[in-house]
Amino acid sequence: MNQEDPLPTNFIMEQVRSDLDKGKTATVVTRFPPEPNGYLHLGHAKAICLNFSLASQFNGRCHLRLDDTNPSKEDKQYIDAIKRDVKWLGYDWGDHLYYASDNFDQLYQMALSLIEAGYAYVDDLSAEEIREYRGSLTAPGRESPSRNRTREENILLFERMKNGKFADGEKVLRAKIDMSSGNINLRDPVLFRILRTPHPRTGTLWKIYPTYDFAHGQSDAIEHVTHSLCTLEFEDHRPLYDWLLEKLPVPSRPRQFEFARLNMSHTVLSKRNLMRLVDTGRVTGWDDPRMPTLSGLRRRGVPPEAIRNFISKLSVSKREGVVELAAFEFEIREYLNQHAERRLAVLKPLKVTIENYPPGKSEQVTASNNPKDENAGTRLLTFSREIYIERDDFMEDPPKKFFRLGPGREVRLRFSYYLKCKEIVKDQLGNVTELRCSYDPETKGAPPPDGRKVKGVIHWVSALDAVEAEVRLYNPLFSDEAPGKEGNVEDQIDIESLKVINGCKIEPSLANVTVGNAIQFERNGYFCVDNDSRPERLVFNRTIALRDSWTKAKAD
Ligand code: ATP
Ligand code: MG
């Protein structure tokens, strides 16, 4: 589908174009390589769109690879969620679904070959000692006492590591490169470690697991990936990526290219921090509609097209920056404005009795489903003596610029008649509980014969057939522009990020809306049915508010 939509050009695309022109690459092969230790977020969407559109633009292919090399953090539910979310975003890996764990045996053999060539050794140092020996940016590292073991000894020990003869962390396999390298990643990086945790796919077969650095480039090579795209933090790993490919018997020579990750204001885009929000129970789960995860955005009602449109306008460069949340929201509105059908829903109802409308009578008025889309058609709404309007559309003592209802004032009811406020009914506490109004029967969908004008149009639903619903309004999860910079993200959540309104009155056609359909509640924003919705208890999420609502409504 959308995989055909090319992204605007960028430096990676130019690289691929040049490699194809020069015959360096025959078929471009990219991959999206998530680790199944959490759900995908908007940052991953950037990597997904980039990899898949690059491949399809040049008639290549993009693989989905689950980088499952750390069973202590990984889980089947994450694998399933990743597949679902990539598909939902609109991308198809075809037959090219891979797992790093498919290569465990090959990676083990490759490690053996590295030992045989004198480029790897089994180390007895603990993780902490290794860190200490590694040195720092200013101080060179020190060589481990195990560094000069014989090949035979290394092979024997590595086999024993594999066979579960040692405890977790007791030994590791390290590359033998250069402890005084200016690049810390080349100071004898760890290639395999011992872990007894069962693996979601290989179970208890393996007691040792390759590190990211060892598994990644070799998996790229095994899959014949040509252009391995990743974020800037891996730039310093590239010399190691290349070193390993050079020393190992690999079937192809992929190259790594780095681009700046997506950062967005008021948002955390890091699985670790998102996991904290889930684990501390501050959100209802990975798919809480306030989460920047793809599953959260889906539940919130954000269409995948809006995400892709947003990503396609981002720069792909090597410069880190922060994108405004407003830029993302703009794309959501743009898309929904074109595609969402309109409905009437009153979030905070105030009852109106139309005194000159005969009791027991009702009629139907025609409402357009989407003024942006002629094919969307129309529907019928019931009009009757008792209706609900939005409480906020009435003011007892309105200021001059308030064009909605007030004592003695007249407005148009959307798709129907002029309505004039005659009388206010209050309870003992002085709260307005009802308005007594009159309507002008000569104004049905047309201006009155006397030519008088009203400045406000308000929405309404009939008390005869309105359905009740719960509505959940969302604001950004963090009011702070850069959450998580200091302190714990879970303590920085804006308590106003979720407001639940019960007892909303909505037009009856909304009871048939299914999950996944975007709807505009006129003047209130874009909404969708939440997963929690049941026939007896409808629940709607506000995907996003309208840019501005009240004042721009034009009469007639
Ligand atoms: P996180 O930082 O959230 O933990 P990660 O990088 O650890 O994410 P991976 O599963 O390793 O998550 O990521 C899969 C791919 O997505 C990688 O190629 C990674 O570079 C890319 N990616 C992750 N976050 C972003 C982001 N914010 N912007 C662009 N690409 C990203
Ligand atoms: Mg990572």
C-alpha cells in the first residue's frame, strides 16, 4: 500500500542511489530490527518508515528482524505486539521475518572461528572488573590477565560456557582488539555472555547469548542486508561492526549508516522510561491512549496515515533535534479533518425544553456526514421538544463577544431551527438545570423570512433518542517540555492528562460506531470508540481537540 509512497530525498537515499548506480549494490535490502523487550513507539515509527520506504522505492526489500539476544528482558507478548504494530502502520515484510535467535548456532560457530584465528578469548573477569579495566575516554584500558590464554584453552572454556558448566557472569567471550584504542567499543568488547534465563524461542537450549554487537552485523550479513540503518548512538560501534565483518567468514558485507533519532517535546521515546510508566501503574498499560506507543496511538484513534505523513516530513539527518508535539498533532488533525465523519455529541448536557414545540411531536432533520467529502452522504437526526445542548454554550451573563445562548438571545441549532432562550430554571443552589426556549418554525435549514441573523451555531441532541456515553479527554502526558531529563518520569505525569466525563449525550448513530473508526464530534474534537466500550456502556476517547471551535462557527 503506502510502501509505494516515496519519502522526500535524504542523505541515506542518495547513498543507496549512488550504490545502485555504481553497481556496488544489486538489490537494496534493509531491515527494521527491534528488540522484543517492550512495545514500539513513535521513534520506532521513524525507523520503520525509513527502512521500508527506502527498500520499496528502489524495488528492494525490508526485513523485520526480532533482535532477541537477551532473554532476561524479552517476551512473546512483545514479539506479537511488534508484528501487529508494524502491520498496522502499513508495512509488510512478506516472507522476510527473521529472528537473531535463528542464527545462534551460526554465531556460535563464528565465535569459534574468531578464537581459532586468535581474535577472541574467554575472560574470567566479572562485569564490574571488565568495566574497571576498560579505562575511560581519557585513560587507556588495561589488559585482562586472561587475555593471553591459548587457543586450545579458549576453545575448551567456550565450549564449557556453552554447555552450562559455569554460573551466569562467571566468564565471557571477548574480542581481542586493542585495550588502548581511542574508541572504547574496540577495547576487547564482550561477544558472548552466560545467561540461564529460558529464551522465548529457543527455550533452555542455550546457556550463552551473543551481545548486540556480535549478533547485529552478523545477522545483517546472514540476511544479505545491504544498508543497515540505525540511530546515531551506534556511530561509535561502526568500527567494531566493520572489524567483525572483516574477521569473520560472513556471506555478505553490509554497511551501517546512522541517522538522528526522533525526539519529541512533552514525550518520552525510550522503552526503558515507557516501561517505568507501565510498571509503576501510572498508565493503564503499554496501550494507554496517552502513551506514544503505536498501540497507544491506535487506541487513542490516531490513524496510521497521520503517523506516516508526520514521519515523511521529518528530516533524516545526522543532527539531533526535538520535534514539537504540535507538529504531530497538526498531521493528525489534517488527516482526520478530511476523513472523519461528523456526528453530534453533547459532552456536558444542559436540558432545553422548547415550549412552542408540541409535546409528543418529533421530526427528522438531515445532517451532512462530512462537508469535506461529498461521498460521505447524509443521515437523519430526530428533533423534538426536549433536547440537550452543551452547558458551555449558555451563559447567564454573557460578555459581548459570546455569540451563543444567553437570556433573550437567539442561536441556530445545527441542521435545524433558530432557538431563543426565554427562561432559566435553577435548583436551590442556584445552578442552572434547564432552559425554557422557543424555536422559529420558519427557520428549518434556512434563514428566517424577516432576514434577521444570528451569530452562533450550536450542536444539540434530542432527549428522545440520545444515548449515554462516557468520554475520556486527553492532554499530553507531560506538561513538561522535556520529561525525564531529571528525576523519574513516572513522577512527572500531568494529572490533567486524563479527564473522564460521564453522562454525555450522543446521537444514536454513534452507538454503532466500531473500534478503529474516527469520528468528529462537531465542535468538540475527533473521537473514537475505546476498547473498554460495551453496548451498555459506550466509551469514547478524544483523539485530539479541534484547533478552535466556538467562535468560528458561522450562522447559516
Ligand atoms: P529505546 O531507546 O526506546 O529503548 P531501542 O533503540 O532500544 O529503543 P530497539 O528495539 O533496539 O529499541 O530499536 C529498533 C530500531 O529502532 C533501532 O534501529 C533503533 O535505532 C530505532 N529507534 C529506536 N528509537 C528510535 C527513535 N527515537 N527514533 C528513530 N529510530 C529509533
Ligand atoms: Mg537499543
